[in-house]
Amino acid sequence: MTAVLMALVDGSAYSESVCRHAAWIASRTGAQVKLYHVLDPRRARSKRDLSGSIRLGARSNLLEKLTALDEQHAKLAQAQGRAILEDAKALVEAEGVGDVVTRLRHDDIVDTVVAKEGAVDMILIGKRGEAAGLEKTHLGSNFERIVRASQKPVFVANRAFRPIKRVLIAYDGGVSAMKAVDHVARDPLFTGLDVVVATVGADNEEMRRALASARATLDAGGHVAETRVLDGQPGKALGEFVDGEGIDLLVMGAYGHSRIRTLVIGSTTTEMIRSCKVPVVLMR
């Protein structure tokens, strides 16, 4: 059965990276790429709901004009959405991917993900969206909502695509971390890539057994994996390892109460995603 990628594009600076990463994944796995651009009607209405400030006899006339203006904006938004999708499709096809389809939807973006993810194998989003700017401290407003709602792996693209050769799995022995190891071991996407499994904490017998188990799973999948135990705070230690060891992709669990995973989705929300300069795959 053909794998399917759901790539969310919004015309931001990160959309090209989403497309290039989708093309890279599809070229390695034979997956179909479904490009989605989502128009949220509620967001559009909230920007132009001025009726409460209109008074007296001008009310009905101005409401008619506002209604016409809203209709015009809706048509322009649809035209822009179709143009974004056409450009995205051309970009993916230019990378040699033949099976590319586009979808323009009027819905909340998270509702779209929930409704459509049952038929897809991975969701791709940009680290930041059209409204977030490029500041390192900001993430797309929908990023955490999508990660929390989705049951599928979420590929978070950084701003610029570069070839992926070396993968780091952030491992803590938790359920989602073990699922990440199993996913890398089985998925043809990772075939032939260098894999490192790293954890942060004390180098003791329990830790070594956990890493040996992870390495055995990867060995069974055809990978010759390295294992590392890092000192320090998880965010800083993993970030320095990514920068210093030529890591091109970080794979980690999205939830949990361990020190590693709470840095992604938890009390210190999205710290690793904010600081990491490479794409991240988040596993539930």
C-alpha cells in the first residue's frame, strides 16, 4: 500500500522547506504527497467583524458594503490559496516526485488534520507559519495544536532544506521514545542513513541496558547505530550535540514527563523546536 504524506503549506518562508522535505521523503519511500492549504473562515470573519461599531441609519448600508467586501476577500483568499498550492505542487514535482495532489479546504487547520490524518502516514508542517515571522523565539500559532491533536508522526521542517544523512534519536526509555526507535528501524525513509541514539543523564548500568536495547532494535532493522550518553541539561546538551556532530534530523517523542520530552511539549513548551537548527520528527 502506498504511503501518503500530508504537507501543510501556507505561503510562508517555511513552505518551500516543507515541500522540499516532502519531496525528499517521497523520493525515498515512494509516498504520495498531498498538499493542503487551509482557509479558516472564522479567522477571516474575526478580522472584519465591525458591525458592533456601526450606528443609526448608516448601519444597513455599511453592513451591505462589509458583506460585499468579505465576499471579495474570500474570493481573493481562495485564489491565493490555489496559487500557493500550484507553486507547491510544481516545486515537489520538480524534485522528481510524480504523485502529487492538492487540496484547498475551508476549515480550522487542526480539524483538517484530525479529519484527514487517518489516511496519511506522516504530517509535515513548518516550524513557523505566515503570521509568526522569522524570529527564533516564535513558533507558528498552530504548531502545538497540531502536534497535540495528531496521532501520526509530525515532521517539523526548519527554514532551509539540506540533504539528510545523519539522524539523532533523543532517547529516554519512555514509550514514545521506544516507538521512535522502532519507527526509524522499520521505515524505509531511514535506510542508509547514519543513526545515533543519545540520552541525557547519568551513565549507569540501567542507562546502558536501555541504550543497548535501542541499538539492538536498530541493528535488526539494518542500521549500525551509535549510542551516546550526554551530560548536562537536555535542551542544551542535545542542541550542542546536533550542532557539533553534524546531525541533520532529530527524532524524538512528543509527549511524556521525562526531562527530554517536556522540553518539546510540556511546561517549557517547544524549547527544542525553537532552538534546534534541523528538522524534527515528533512521535506520539
